[in-house]
Amino acid sequence: MRMIVGNVSVITAGVGDDRTGLVVISMVSLSASPPKVIACVNRSSSTWPVMERYGHFGVSSLAADHQPVAERFSGFGGIKGPDRYAGADWFTLETGASLLKGATAAFDCRLDEMIDRGSHSIIVGSVAAVRTNDVGEALLYWRGAYRPTRFDS
């Protein structure tokens, strides 16, 4: 599984002091019309119940210079909950979910459903709003490490 190249994204859920998030490399487009995304989230994660409670989530596809954000949202050093948001700039659009400034793409989503399979839920979200930044480098995960990739508009 380490040979699968994945776009590194942060999924955020909740608001204020009741917010958390996690890193995924499995966020993909489900449909363009209407715009929907899917991702796989472990049901034992601290983010899963917050996402279910609030009915929304944000997805920020990380740029290469966001590796420290990826590490915090991966829980490096035991960082949890709202402390994961420190050291980065965030904004909201329609649902109240936090989105990362400077992300290559940021999707504000309403939670449609959570489909349980094994230890994870496939989360399906309707995109309520989106912001893009299509110049720079994206952050990928491959062979157990973060790696930048260049793209131009």
C-alpha cells in the first residue's frame, strides 16, 4: 500500500474549541455534477464523531510548504483537537468548517452519508463551496514520506 501515490489532504470538522481533523491520502472526486467528494476515515479517529455531530467537513489539499500542517494533523508529538490548527491560517466559507489558507484546493462540504466498511467509513460530501490555488507545488505521500510535486497553471 505504501507504493500508492496519494495527494495529502487535511479533513477538518467542528467549530471553535470543538474542532479536530486528520490527514488523508484517499480524498477523491465522486462526481462533478453535482460536485461530491469521498474519503475514507477510521471510525476510531477523534474526527469521525465530530464530523457526524456537525454534519460538515472541510478538505484542504496541501501545498508542498504545508508539511508541518500535515505532521500536526497526523498527530505527531501527541497533538490533538484544536491544537492541530496552531501555526497556520484558516478561513471558513459556508458550513463553518475550517479551510487552510494557501491550500492547492479547499472544499467546504456538507456530510451526505457515512458508509461503514471494515474499520473505516467512506464519507460522502456535497461540495458547498470551493477555493483553488493552482500555482506552486502539491504535497504527495509516497513510500512512507511526504514529497512535493510541481504544477503550473
